[in-house]
Amino acid sequence: MDSQREDVIEIDLLEIFSLLLGNLWLIASVSLFFALGCFAVSKYVVAPYYESTTKIYILNKTESAAVTYSDVQMGTQLTKDYAELINSRYVLEEVMQKLNLGMEYEDLLKVVRVSTPSDTRIVSITVEDVDPVEAMHMANCIREVASEHIQNVMDIDAVNVVETANMPTQKAGPSCLKWTMIGGIIGCFIICAVILVQYLVDDTIKTSEDVEKYLGLSTLALIPVSEQEAVRRKKRG
């Protein structure tokens, strides 16, 4: 039981805070270095990508000219089915064949995002690509093939085009600001962890308080050591 008590390391939070505060310049320098590194990578290394979005509206024709609330609810629930059909292998492989895309189904699926805003029957199809023109062509082609596929599978009378795919003029990512912030946070975390580990594994006695704390002995006197003597001792060691 006594040996277990001796192995316990007491951590003084105030002392740790003072330690980090004393190394504030080092923490700031490393964080800035990581932030600038991530900024440079996001700006000059990682290829920018663009997003193009097209939207469709799906509405079942009823016998009555008026659209009831139940029709709207039913259509809202079916939008998830439409999203699955748009991402189906049939649709994406047809798009790859039409546009002669040199990629597999799984690769195209990763760059296609289908979203259905709540309480609406509008389906947004967003395509991501490093070429803005290619992103626009793929989005429009997916919309055309998916519209025909949805009509055949779901027995829909018509799929209306709300918005054709746009030509993206600004990159969608990577975000230099986000990369810079993440880099700074990672750098700060790493250097703080290194400082704390060094502090915890350092069991050398430096002050009279350490003598009383770890050895249980009281100090009678302190012998001052000049800086030159301290340097000389380090060289000997």
C-alpha cells in the first residue's frame, strides 16, 4: 500500500498553468508554424475543387387540379427514395458512359451529393470536381438520366427542372481559413503535450521545496552557484 502511494504523481494545476505560461512564446511559435504550413498546403499543394448544383421538382399528378396537404406529405417522404435512385448504379454508370468518364462507380458516387430540404419535394444534385466545366456537365447529365429513371421506376408523370447546373466561378474548397485554424490548433496541442510530458517525466530535484516534497528532508541552507560554475558543470557532465 505504501509503495502504491509512493508511485502516485501529484500534479499541481497551478504549476502546470505557470509552466505553459512560461513557454507561451514557444507555444505561439509552433502554433504559427503549423498554421502557416497548413495554409501553404491548402493554397499551393492541394488541388482546388468546384461544386455545381442542379435542382428538380417532382410532383405526382392527381385527378383533382388542387394539391392537398397529404399529397405534399407523401411527396416529401418519397424524396428519400428519389435520392437513392439518383445515386443508383444504373444512373451513375449511364452518366459515365455518356460523358466517357474514366472512373469507377464508387469514385463518381463520392463526388455526387443529393440533398432534399425538409418539407419540400425539391431535390438538389451537387457534383464536385477539380474542373468547373466538368462538374457542370456531370450535374446536368445526372439530372437528365435520373429524371428518366425516376419516371420509369416510380411511375411519375413528370420531373420538372427547377434549376440547371451552374458554372462555378469560385472554388468550393479546400478552405484556407479552415486549414489554417486546424493547423494552429494541432500545433498548439502537440507542443503543449510535449511540454507536459517533459515536465511529468523530469524527476530531478531543483528547489528546496522539491527536497522536502520528494525526500521528506528539511534544508538547512542553500549554496548559490554562479552561472559560470553552472555552465562548467554542464560541460563536465
